[in-house]
Amino acid sequence: MAQHTLRSGCIAVAATFALALGVLPLTAGMASADTPTETVIPAALQNTPPKDLIVFAGTGGFLHQSDTQSTFVWTRYAGGPDIPVPGVRNNGIPGVWGAGSDVVATPSADGFQLHDMDSGTTATITPGAGQSYVGTFGSRVLTVTKAADGSVTAFHVLGVTGGRQTDTPVTGWPAGATPQATVVAGDADSVVIRYTDSTGGTSDNRLALVDLASGDVTPVMGPVASGARVVLSGKYIAWYPPYTTGSAAQVHLVPRSAPGVAENIVQVPPAPLGSAYTSNLRQVGFASDSLLITYAVTHTGPWNGDDTLGYPLYAMPLSGSTTVTPVLDHANFNTLQQEPGGAVALGGSSITDWAARLVTAAPDGTPTATAVDSDPGVPVPLDGLAFGGGKLYTVPRWSTGQDYVNDRTVQLGSPPTYGAEQSFGQPFAPTHCDTAATCHPPVATGDGNVSQLWPDANSQGDAVTVQNPNGGAILVTPGATGGTLVDSAGPYVVYNGGSTKKQYIGDAYAGGNSHILFSRPLSAAALSGSTVWVPGSTAGSLTQIDLTTQRTVQTVATGAPCVPSELQAAAEHWVYWSCGTSGPAGVWDLATGKDVPVPAGLAQLGDGFVVEHDTAADRLTLTDLHTDTATTTDLANLPSGPFADDRRVTWAVDKYAGGIAYLDSQRNIHLVDPHVPASAPAPAAGAFMYPGQQLSPGHSLSSSTMTLTMQTDGNLVAYLKTGKGTGQVVWSTRTNGNPGAYAEMQADGNLVVYKSGGGASTGGALWSSRTYGFPGAYATVQDDGNVIVCSQAGNYPRWASGTYARPQSISPGTTLKPGWWTQGTYTRLVMQTDGNLVMYRRRDGAAIWSSRTYGKPGAYAVMQTDGNFVVYKSTGGTGKGGALWSSRTDHNSGAYAVMQNDGNLVVYKSSGGTGKGGALWSSGTTTTAR
């Protein structure tokens, strides 16, 4: 697709300008209409692993909830669909939701429902009077009764036998034992309860193993530190102090079959990470006779990948070792859950290899991890999607909650291709697109920058940022609040102020602190190059305004039945208008003057097409209108989201280079080439000719005093205007004799006249302004009559026709060259290229006086220092002869001529003047001038 260069305004300069040499070609590729093609950019993933809360692990599956799940689910180790378990909440106390088997417990109106996740059956157990729920272990429920002071008076094991509920009391507590009301570990057969024993005069924390079938209590050997964590495996009862290192990192264990024997103490070595690291024991588990270990790690030096993904899950033999061996490259150190035959851990080798894994002992006893539930990486939320100038900008919100801007190049084709993502920097303005009410996504400006609304940015109120890829930004500050960013293109922004009820046009590169060019009444607006389209004075009319001069470039009548509430512009060829979301809407073709109806709604204009989000049908549609006939087809499924207007959030259009981008539900980005041919900019109109525009035979540019016409004979000619049309020729390219020749303002800055069939890529240049090397330069016909080529950078003319109006007073020694002119209120004095000095009446172009020296091409006029006003032939001059006409007022040194406002051309002596007398000669045209 063609790209159209943006420009800044040019200051009107009459006489000084720079010349550049050479004519360079401009190439413009044209695509053929075809079926849209697509490429998918995979979603960026959070750099931190997905979270998965594992509540407990049973014999055939586990209960958990990941980041992407709205409820807790049961997942079988053997695979199969997840089974939602409504009613489960985040509570990590052992047994609250179940333990040791594939039974999940949830509260109900009449007690607790025990859901067998293997058989799909449900049993209900109702605690007896005064009993409080402790937890579910296997298919049994443990309850507790308490005295008024909160102390435990009894435990009960409730079950179902033969269809009837049973209640087995827990008995056999040692004398002086005071059990706590919670379980510290448990499975389908037994639970471990902490108790204190004060029989020896001291209060020791101890553990007891309770057999759930019989209710019998068996004390575990030795006191236990108050903060110790307890693990119950199929073979061992173990306890350890978490967050310890060095000699304090110990695991105490006794056989489950003989809990009263002396404890075995296993020293846990530090993780093998190097001297800069400190590893604290975090969690332990068992895979048969191997100890599984996670560490909480700190270190000096920079943050690394292990800090993000997690440090390894290690193992060591219970017989002891001076080192540990990795089982998983990375693991979440808080999710090691013991199950009867092993443990479940969360981890993997990378963000794309993350899973819940069952860790068991291989036949040789070595721990091995098997993925039982994949936890795919979590896509990064996007708070903005902008597309412009072949650059795709995304605003990912990372796990820290901070927005960043990334960009990548996009090349359209079959299919489209894209480059590597680059960091554009943090946005200066907050997007807030995670909250539907305040979303301010960026706008791609087409020149490598992005623009964004920043509400209440500073003491001046709202700001519009124009941010570059180097991390810098310019704030355009209108001095208003509660506003909206209407449009942004290149350095220009349009902002509607809520508090002031004014529309502000800003230029980020303009001087002053606010960077505001001017303000105007609130309305719809669309930037196009360095012009802005706004609604005209009548319904359906659109007016194009030059941002530099604030002059009207042109007005078109679209036939719309309203004053448009939204405008968009693309490729300097198309203008979209809309009467609102319910329509109607259309696109005006500036080249043909036709209006093409298009679907109303959330729309974005591209080069020759419109994309619309039909939120009622959850569809993204493409309307191809490049032939001035609209053809609408479905582009993609796109459900409506939390934003009423999701443009530049979930989809975007590159109005400069023609691409389309949208997000799917997994946050993959789809790049679409609609294969709509790139448009040539519409023929130049008004007073301006922008990069890429052409002036075809018979077409003109015009200001208040001058018309620049590309004649059908091949000559580009500047005519003075009169009240009845074109008047006198004051400049031309002298390229007549080339029917069908045309003028083009090339993107390289050169204004060129090409013969018919010629062009930037084929040659055939007949004339040029020799101003190549100034990309973005444009041509304009100024109100003073000068035709100039003005560069985008520096607001400076690089070529001029020199046809600007000269002063009314012609001082001694001044020459009027062919094509030069001056004017008063009613008349215009022209030194014509045919040699005649002629005075014309401005209202109708009638000649009312002349020197009668026509037929002498190249002749010129001089106000001589001796007081004589003389017309000389091209080779003549003072002291050389060749006078064709004179005022015969010589011998009056210092005399001068004036084209007076009353229509009289007068030569005054040096001390004379209008109202002072001293006239030496006059044209006598005062009475015929009006």
C-alpha cells in the first residue's frame, strides 16, 4: 500500500528561497484486488509462570484452580476433561475440601456433601449436635466438640456404612494431652493432630497419629517445634522448620508404621547455586524413599530467569547426602502437595512447558516427574493496539500492572509478514484500558510516533502526548479538561476540550509551551497531511482547512443528511463521514467526487476500504470501495468486549499503509492484507499540492490572486485572477506542445512536469523545481501570487516562481521583469511576458491602459534614477538604448512611480506623492478604474 508523507506548515516567503538540483524518481507500487490474506502473531506470554492453586492431591487426581479457570476443578492424573467443583474456596487447611483420596467435600444445607470424583456419586454426612467440621479424609469426616472456653473435648470420625451414618469417637489420648482443633496432615487412613503434653511440668508440642477406621490415637515420638510443618506420606510422618538454612535445615521423620520409634533426622544441604546465593528450606515431600525439596532463594547481583520462573525442585535420598539433584528445572516453591504415592508439584523447563506434575519413584527409586495437567503460559493483556505507517504498536500490561509500548514492522503480502518486536518505551499517558470507563489507547501517527490522551496531566489540565521511539514525548497542552483526542497524524493533534467547549489544533513541533496552532468551535474533525477536514456550514458539506494558513483548501458536498458527528481521512483520497452509530455513513472519493454509502457503526477508514465492528453480530466486516462501489464481506468473528468503542483496543486499521489487525480471544494478533489497491492521492485542489498528488490536464490550484493551471497543451501556467476568471500569464514552465502532460508533487520534494505516459519510474520529465531531497515538501499558490515549493522541515520555501505582488510604490532603480506585477484597490499593473506594460481593472480584467509595446517578448520596465519610467526591449537598457516607451519624466532625479488605490499610475517627483502633489506623469485612468 502507498504511504503518504505528512508535512508541517510553510511560512509564506516572497523573495528568498533555496534551489536544489536534479530530478529523482518516485515509485509507487500498486496491488491488485484479491481475497484478504492473514498471518497470526502468537500472543505474548507473561514472563512469570501461570499460577495454579493446588488444594490437595488424591490417589487418582487433584483439586486445583489455575489463573485461567473461574472455579476449582478436579483433574485426573490419567487425563480427561476437568470436572468443575462449585463451592470450593481458597482454604489451605488440610482436609477442609478433602485429602488422601478422590473425594471432594463441599458444604450443604444439611451438612457436607462428599463427591466421589471417580464414580460420580455423592454422599451426605451431617455432623451431630455440638460437632464442628474439621475436614474430610478419604470418605470420612472428622468433627470436633469444644468446651465453652474453646478447648477440645472430643473428636469424632463420621462415615457411612451400609447406607447409615456412623460416628466413631477418637480415643487414646495420653494423660495430660490437650489436642488442637485442626489437622496438620492427613490422608484417607489417618490424620496427624498436634497436641500439648504438660505432664512433665513443661508444655511440649507433640504429634499424634489418629487411625480413622478405629479412632485410636498413637503418639509420635519426640517433641515438635511450634512452627514446624508436617507431611504424611504413605511411608513416613515428617516435620521440619520452614525458611531455615544451614544446620537448622533438618527434616525429622518416623515410620508411619511405627510412629513411636526414635526420630531420624535428615540434614538438608543447601541448593547447589553458588556462593552468591542463600537457599532456605521451603517445602518438602516424599517420593517413596526420596525427599523432595523446594527452596526460597535470595542472592546478590541482578535478577535472573530463575527468579522469574522459580528455582528447581530437588531430591535427595533419605539415607542422607551432601548435595541435592534437580527433578524439575523450575518449580513454584509453594505448591508441593503430598499424595499417597508421591507428590504434585507445579513447574517445568520454561514458560511454555509449565504443568502440574506428579512426582513418583521410578522402579530404581529415582524420583520422576510426569505432567498431569498443562498450565499454558498466560497471554499478556493488551491495553491498546495501534497500526500506522507499516508499524504495529501494542500496549502489553505485564504482571507488575505496568503498561509498556512495543512496536514491530509489518509488510503486507500473501501472507503478511512481520518483524521482531521492539521496545518503544513506557507510555507517558496511562491507558487505563483495564477499566472500561477510562480507556485511552494510543493512536499511530504514521511517522513512527504514537499519540495519546492524558487526562489531567498537569496543572494546565489535559495533555495530548506525541511520543517517539527514543523514549521522549512532547505534550500538547490546550489548557482544558474533560476532553477527547479526536485525531492525531504526524505532529498534528485535534483535541476537543470539555471544559472550554472548543476544538484545539496542535502541532508538536510548533513553538510555544502549549504547541497549539489555533482553536475553533467543537466539531468532528479528521487530519489529512497538514490539513484538517471539518463539517461545512451546511448539512453534508465538508471543508478542508490548511493548518498553516487556516485558509479553506476546498469544500465538498457529500449529500449527507446531517452535520457529521465523525470524520476520518485516508490516503489524501478518501473522507469518511458518519451521522452516528445508527447511520447513515459514507465515504467521499476526492478524485471522482462520488459518495459511497457504507455500513454505519464502529468504523475505521483505510485506503479504499472501511472496516466495521458489528457488535450486534460479533463480526468484523470489510467494505471494499476502491471502485466507488461498496462490497461488504465478513472478515472475522470478533465478540464485543467491555468497551463500547473498542477501536485501537481489540482491532485497528493502518490508514497509511493499508493493513488490518485484530485480537482473538487468546490475544493472538491477526494481521490482514485486504488486497485493496493503493490509491493515488486525489488530484490537487484548492491552493495546495501535497506529496503524491498530481495536477492533471485542465486542473488548477488557486489562491485569491493567482491560478496555477496544468493546460491541456502541456504547459504549467500561472495566471493572475480577475473578477471574471483567469487573467494575465505571469509565469509558465514553457512546456507547451506536449498534450496530456501533467504535474506531480513527488514525495522526494520535487515538483515535476511529465509528458503523457511518463512518470517517476518511466522518465519523461519536461520541467522540475529541482527540489528533490526534501521529503514531504509540497507546492502551494500563495495569496501574494507566488507559487512555491515548501519543505516540511524548517517551514522554508525551496523554490518559488517569483510571481508575488511587488510594492505599489516603484522606487528609483527598480526593475519590473516579465511577469512581475503590482496592484492597487481597483487595478493591477502587469509587465507582461509579451513586452507590454498593461493596467487591468480587477473586477472584470479589462485592460484600461498599456504602453502598447506588445510583440516584444522579454521586454521589461525600469523606474530610472533620472526620474524616467521606461519600457526597454530585452536587450536594451539605460545607456544601451532600446526604449520602447517612457513617461518622458527624465531630469527628475529621485522621482518614483505609484500604482495608486484610485486606479491611477503616477510618476511623482522625489518630494511629491499622493495628496502632496508633484505629479510628473499619470495614466489618467482614475475614472475608468472602477
